[in-house]
Amino acid sequence: MCLPANLRKPLWAYESGISCRCRRRDTLQQGCARYRRAVTLALRMGPSLRAQMGATKADIPWTRDKHLLRMDTDLGTGKTQSPGAEKAVRSADWSPTQRGLKILHLIVRLGAPNTQYNEHCLPLVGKREIAICAFFRDAPLAPPPEITVFEGGGTVRGFLRALGTAFAGRSYDVVHAHAPQTGSLLLLGNLLARRSMTGAVYTVHNCFQNYSLRNQLLLFPVFLAFPRITLCSRSVLESLPRLLRQIGRHKMSIVTNSVDTERVDRVIADLDRRARDGHFTAISVSRLIGRKDPVALMRAFDRAALDDARLVFLGDGELTDELRNQAAALGLGDRITFTGMVARDDVYHWVAEADVYLSTSRGEGLPIAVLEVMACGIPVILSDIPPHREIAEGADFIPLIPPGDVEGFARELRRMQQLTPGERASLGQRCREIVDERFSLWAMHRAYDEVYATITQPKGRKI
């Protein structure tokens, strides 16, 4: 069987902007050959990938899915490892079941907005021994001294070298990868160094269809090689092609994304929300890329024809210039603010001073930005996609608008402006209650404790 044309290119060229400026040594070629064989094996294990992607939600009924039930039974809980299954857990109520556990997190970009850094690493300083191996690192970021950082410098060779440095003279109870790129490079690095994959955990942070084709293919050897797979939402499980669910059926569990509400409370505690400028403010927090559909949001804001209102885009991306030009063409230049990338705490400040948050996204995993906005006590208007439906489950006060429905978003904006400040505050408080009850950060870490225990306690081996 011939590999697809995509995989005939060097495997390290999986992202634009990532280059390998090194000579191909024999050992690297041998490792890549083994890696190609792993991908080939994955592709031979069933119908074509495109056919597998045709699976619908009806193919995987949630309450009867035998893979999910087997997954839950493996963890001995009888339910998914979801923070939504229990009341909020505060940091004072949670203590790690294995204090001092050594964990190496593998992430693509170490930066202030990075979810894995903010939810998996920072809150556990002093509770775990945390190390990070990152492909890229944003220069201004200075992690706490308790967190050891290994930088890859933006190249595959650099990342493999950083990975080797991370393992030199050190052992870890858990190595936790958070992206198809870092997961596949851990597999490649371990093949080169003849290290075991024991203790490796991989988390799928996005729905399958949101990945590029190359990253979708990278998930197959990752699912084959990693002993434990976690999914950040039920929507992610439902998005997986049947073949991936079959590969991971005995080792998958769901640990939903969560938000550090204690950090949010600390940051916005000193804000005086009464000292407002009187403008009705709608806000969006996301990358300005096609999948997030910020163009639809701008058109909805224009069509809503709101009096004395403004729109704030928090974030940056490939569509920034196009959006600026469109705002000028619509005569909205003085009513729309583009902040670019801002520090995490500043995001909370901006959000807490807004009246409503909108997400017009066409695809997510389980969006942290939405949860953080709700934690700030701000009402939300969301696109009707599975991850948003999962957040809004049982909350009929959260409007869900079909993606691309400009008039629908405009209608909800007008309705939200017509509410009194007290009515909007009441909706925001109900949003906060959803986060407290179903998306507690410490309930998430309690669930990860159980996942880690399945690979560290039985054999007690480190990698």
C-alpha cells in the first residue's frame, strides 16, 4: 500500500512555519522509517480515512456506546471522568492522590494564552513536579522557577534535542502530550532512543474535523502507541471516526476542560463594574481565523444597528487585516476595537467590563474562552455546534444560533441590549453557576489523578 502524497513529504514539515534545518542523520532516517511504518499500519486497519469520517452521531449513541462504557469500567467509576459529574471542587478541597508526581507536559507553544500551561501546569505548582517541553516559546513569558522548561526552538530537531535533554538523567511518572505534533514526536523520539511509552498520556483537545488532514493522520499512530487517551469533551468523542474509537476503546476516558475560577476571581475582584462608560459592549475572545468566523460576528454587529454600542475583538490571527478593512468599509472603525494578543489576566479585565460575549465559531473541542467568560459572570451568545451545546446543556437561557446565521446573531444582540443591566447580571450569574457546578478546575485534576493512577500504580515504572 502506498502512503498518501501528504506523507511522502518530510514528516517534520507538518506545520507552516516549522522547518527542519538539519542534516538527516542515519538514526533519524531509521526513526522516520519506523514512524512511517506505524502510520501505514494505522491506514491498513480499516476503510479509508474519508469513509471513517462519514460516521454520524447516530453511530455512537451516548448512553449505550460500548466503547465508552468499557472505558468507564476500566477506571472503576461507572461514569465518565467529567468534572460535570460532581459539585464544584475548590483547591482547598483537593489534594493530589500521589503528591510529588513528576509530570512532563509536551505542548506546541508555551505562551500566556496556552490552555495547557494555564490549566495543567500553573495551578499545580507546589503540588506536582512539573516540567514542560515546548516546540515554541513566547519570549515575554517567564514561568515560575518551580517549572522546568525545555525549548525546542521551533524545529523538529530542536524539539527532539529538548526532549532528549528532558529525559537525560531524569525520570517521569507521566509524560502528557497535548497535540498531534508533540504526541507523534514523543513516539519518534522514543523509537530513536529505544524508550518505552509506559506512563504516556495523550489528550485530544479538539474535535476531529477541526484538525488538518495531516494532524488527523498523526492521531492514528498516537492512538496506537499511547497507553492512555483522554478526550476534553463528549463532543470530541462523538467526532472521532469509528476506526480511532476502535483503536482506543480500552484506554479512552473523558476529562472535560475546566477553568481556574479562583484565578478569575482574584483578577476581577478589584474591578468596579459600576464605573462603566455607559456603552453597550459586545466582546469576542478567540483567534481571528476562518474556523472562528469573526467575519460573521462583525456583519451581525453591523446588522444589529445598535445605538451607542461597541464591539471588541480580543485576539489575533490571519484575518486581522481583513477585519480592519471591513470595519472601515462599513463605517464601524470607531466602534470596533482590535486588542491583538493580551496577557491572560488582562483578558479577564476586558471580559468583566463587557455586557455580552459572542462566539460564532464553526468548530471547537470544549472552548476554554467560553468557560472563562461565564466564570466572569457575563452572559453568552453561542453558535449551535456540539461543544457549545454540551456547555449549554439544560440552560435554556443561553441562545444557540446556527453557524453563519448573521441575522440570528444580530437578533440576539438586539435582545441583549434591550435587557436592563440587572437582567444581564442575573443571566451572567446563572452562567457562573454552570461553571462552578460542572467545570471546576480541581474536579478536572481529580479526574486526571485517576487517569494517572491507572498507568503509575500497577507497575510503578517511570519513563
